[in-house]
Amino acid sequence: MKVENDDDQLSQSLGDPDLEACEHAPARPEGFPRLWRRVVLQEPERTRKLNQYQFLPSRDDSTEMSRGDEDSENALKSHTSGIHNTITLGAQKTISLFSSACMCRVPENLRNQNSSAYTPHLISIGPYHHHIETPMQHIKLYYANNLFLRLTQGTVLPDRKESEKKEFEVLKECVTEIKRLVDDAAKSYPDDVSLNEEMMVVDGCFILELLYKYYGLMKADEKKTIDGGDSGNSKVNSYRSVV
């Protein structure tokens, strides 16, 4: 393959009068005399003909292409930066919306699809549903009382008054601790949610006693399994008796 830079040089090098006119060659663009190059192909019959014309990039063309690639890269970086900023701003808005809250309300559009799925039917815990009076709400108070009895077990008390006094002291310690923690606990909820010490004490004691009972049933079931003779029905009945 031979590359010529000029029409006259191409004609002279080929030595073919038919090619001097270059009738089928496309016109050279005005203002680009040195950028127009022709490709001359040699064929097996040793008859050289001009089969194809082609633009080949000169040094100036390469510079223009490099600049074009650079512009494309800069455009891509700019577009990527815009997407990154959009994601970052969206994340920051979400963080500022919920602050440090980890006990968030169910969105209204989701709740409206099936409100019953997000409403407690047996026992409500926490400030969102504290106003709901379910038929089993009194169980929380029963469990809280059992927890205080559990904490006073093992102490030698001469009479009921002493026992009640001990329970009162334990409850007083709980209330004191809750008062100290209520502000920190409020940070886990949206700003429009208010907490009170009574709810936190009762709900907290209920959860602890529930876990104690569940753990006790688990240990009892393990002992029955080791001793043998348990078909599994007692385990189901024990779990039902937790609440």
C-alpha cells in the first residue's frame, strides 16, 4: 500500500494517464489541502488502479481527536459528578429528616393500604399506640408487678409491709433511672412524640418479665427433653402461657 499526499504526486507516481484526471475521486475540501490523502492499492495483475479514496488523519487531525476525547471525558466526569451530588443531597435530607430516630412511624400511604397490619390488637408498647386500650393491656401491669416480686425474692421479710416497702424501693430506683434516660430515649423518636416515665417503666418491666418467663420456659423444656418423655405438646402449651 502506497500513500501519496498530493494529487500531482499521485498521478506521477502511478504513471497512468487514466488516473491523472481522477474523475471518480471526491473533491478536496476547501481549506484542507494538506489533510487530503489518497490510498493507492496494488493488485495482483500488476495493473495499478485507484480503487479507494480515504481520509487519513494528519498530525493536526490527531490533535483534534485527542481534544475531542478529552472533551468527552470531561463531559462524562461532569455528568457523573451531577449524579453523585444528587444522591448525596438525597441521603443528607433523609438523615436530617429522621435525625437519630430509630423508632419511626409507618408512612401514611403505606398504613392506609392495610391499617390493621400496623395496629396492635393484644398489647401496645411504646408511645405511638399508648392511647389504645386493648383488652389485654392489664397484662402489662401484671407482668410489671411480677418482675418486682421476682427482684425481692430471696430476701427475708418479716411481713407484707416490709415486702411492699422493698418493692417500692425497687420501683423508685427504676423511676429515678428512667427520669435520667428519658431525654436520651426521646432522641430515638420524632420530635412530635412525647414520652412519660410511667409508660416507660411499665412497658420496660413488661418486656423484661416477658423475657424472663420465656427464658424460664425454654430451660424447663430443655430439662424435660433431657429427662425424656416429652412429645412436644407441653412446649407449645408453655409458650401459649407466656402471655
